Amino acid sequence: MDGINVDYDGLIPNNVGLADDPSLRKALETWHPGYIAWWKDMGPEGFQDALVYLRTAVSVDPQGWAKFGFVKMPDYKWGVLLAPAVPGRTIPFGKHIGEPAWQEVPGEYRAMLRRLIVIQGDTEPASVEQQRHLGATAPSLYDLRNLFQVNVEEGRHLWAMVYLLQKYFGTQGREEAEELLHRRSGHQDTPRMLGAFNERTPDWLSFFMFTTFTDRDGKMQLAALAQSAFDPLSRTCRFMLTEEAHHMFVGETGVARIVEKTCEVMKTHGVSDPEAVRALGAIDLPLIQRKINLHYSLTLDLFGNEISTNAANAFNSGIKGRYREDKLTDDHQLLDATYPVLRCIAGQIVEQQVPALSALRLRDDFIADTIGGVGRWNRVIEKSGIDFRLTLPHQAHNRHIGEFAGIETDTAGNVLTSEQWAARRDEFLPTSADAGFIAELMQPVHTVGDYASWIAAPKTGIDGKPGDYEYVKIYE
């Protein structure tokens, strides 16, 4: 197999030569029924028999890697896809810089690599579980289809991680692969590994925020792992990044369309008061800001501590690099380098220079990347002529992990007392009344070409199809 085109002859589509590896093929085929059982139990509720206009990878060539067609989600062609190998690839960072990339797992890094792969793998089914009820309140068939495309691709990303576990980690890898199907998002006894993936995704505004912010964290993590000295992990993550981009597109354009509709309602009816906007069936801009504050801060927590020995060890060993490591111009070893980090010292937020090896630069890269998305939302508001601006809160705001877990701040980063926070909390974060209002708005719109009152139609459809195309065929 050339590594570009995908073999669809077997049960598990792949471009990794499963036909020539009978023991691995058998292991994955043994895992397959459990995966399908998990999908039917915890995947999109109520739509397992619907025909969905989905894209499926037929090649890993970036110039043309997918075809579109109607398929029932349990019949989707999940499989194992890796980006093409780079001949002669060498390790781009850390103490092994310049050495040939690893095709097998070095014994001394086995535990670290396995844990990174398991954590990444655990996020993929978790997001499907978090979103499984959203189909019942979809604002259009276009949005319903996009939800399901995100879901099936998260499922395929799980397959990618399970392939690595099964092929390279023996009995322990097979056990970890089984556990990925047994944990459940938000379950009291067997929760998912990262806190943000145990939160509920109760409505479509939350879904769009999740795919904007949390999937952007996914992009950063995958980009860092794509630099890995372990070449199979690098190749896996490079292809996953091509799909992650669509998830962020769904989120960013989803929020933009909500903002567009809100501005349209405000201009048409000459209203600006949030209650008046709500009475007209739109989501007011201050509520959108509060949702940004919540989801952004939850995602910042996913990066962990600002200063991390684990991050230092992963970088130094060559297992996990930085975002766009190949574009950075330092020595890629960082033994004597420093990096500025915000810290909380004596109740005050200050900037300190710390050893660059242990500084979690990835969070800063996430913040810089996110600013662009919020800027695109603000251009929608500016175009409407409305005097309002969405912003990202300070990175210390509403944090529960890392340097700022022990303090409270306003969205500008000013430290508040517990009493001040309690008095002002509802200025910053969604309230129970906000949640109730959004829940009332979430009424399904499954008529071809129609959209809910709170979201604008997209500028273009999927795969050249019009916005009023029947992207999901629902049979009652």
C-alpha cells in the first residue's frame, strides 16, 4: 500500500497495511464490535437509522482526500488513517534532536507515551457522549449534519489512538483500548479523564462554543504531538489535524451565525436591551459574552499547570513538541532558555521568567490563535453598526487548574475577594436564568431549508450543495 490511498476491502479501512499484519488486524476486529456497541449506546441519540450526508476519507493526500454520500452512522467507514511517512525524518527537538525518528517505542519512554495516547484517545469518545442529545434540538438539517460529521470524525480519531495502543503497547495497550469504551462522560464512577470532558453540552450555543474553544485545544495538542519523535504518533496526528479544522469551522461559523441573527433582530426592531432581544427569539450579545467566558476558561484548564514538569519531560525526551515546532527559530532544546509566564504570587498576578522547558507555551499559542476567531465574530457586529465588542477574558478568570485556581478575578484580571466574586459572578458567567432561556429556545427545526429563529442561514452549503439541501433524511 502506498500510504496515500485507503484500503476499503476489509472490515477496517486503513492505509497502514493491516492486510499484511494478521495479528493486529485480528485485535482490531475483536475491538470493533465493542466500538459499534458503544456507538449505538452512547452515540447520537435517536438518529442511528437516519441517512446523513457525510464525508469519508478515501485518501490522505491533502489535495483530495474525501468523498461525500448518504450513510447511516453505524455503517460509517471508520478506520485507521496516517499521513504519509516522511522519508528520512529526524527528531526535531529535545535531547534526541537530529536522530532518526522512532518507528518503535523506546523502552524508557513507554509509560509516558502510552499515557499521552490514552489521554488524547479518551477525549474523542467523550465529546461524542457530551453531544449525543443535541440532535433532538438541532436548529436546521445543515447543523444536524455538521454535528454528525464532527461525531463520526471524533469516532475515527478514537480508532487512530486505539491502533497505536494495540500495535505498539501489547497487553497493556489492549487493556487501555477496552477502557476507552468503558469510561463515560460525567459518570460518577467511571468518568472521562479530563474535567472539561465530563461537563454537559446541553444546547447548541454550548456546542458551538465547545467546537470553537475545546476543539482548538485539540488542534494545539495534535499539532504538538505531530512533532513527536515517535513517527507513528506524528503521522496519526498530522492526518487528524485535517479533520480537526472542520470542527473549529463548525464552531466559529455557528457562533458567527448566531451573532449575525442577533444583530439583524436588533437592527430590524430597533432594540438593544437583552430582555427585548430575547423576547424576539434571539440570543442577546451579553449572554454570548458570558458563554465565551465560561467555555474559554474551561478550555484553558485543559492545558494544566502553567509550569509543568511533565511538559518539560515530554519535550526533552522528544515525545511532545511545541505548536509549529518546525517554524520556531531557537535551538529546539531550551536547556538555558527562559519564557515569560503569568503567576499568582501573594494574591497578585505577576509575570515571571521561568525555565522554558517547563513553561507551558502551548496555552499562549492557543490564546493567540483564539483571538483571531473572536475577531471574526466582532467583524459581524461591526458590519451591522452595533456598538458592542466580544472579548476574551483574562487567562486568570474562572480558573480551577493551574496558577490561578486559588483566586477569583474579574474578566480584566483584577483579583477579587470571595465576597466580591459572589456579588459579581453573574456579570461574568451564565446564570440559571440564562440556561433556562436557552433551553426554551432549543426547539428542533428539521424542515428542509428552515432555520431556528436564533441563528442565520450559512453563506454556503456542504460540498457545493445549497443551504436548503436535505442533508439528513429522517425517517419516523
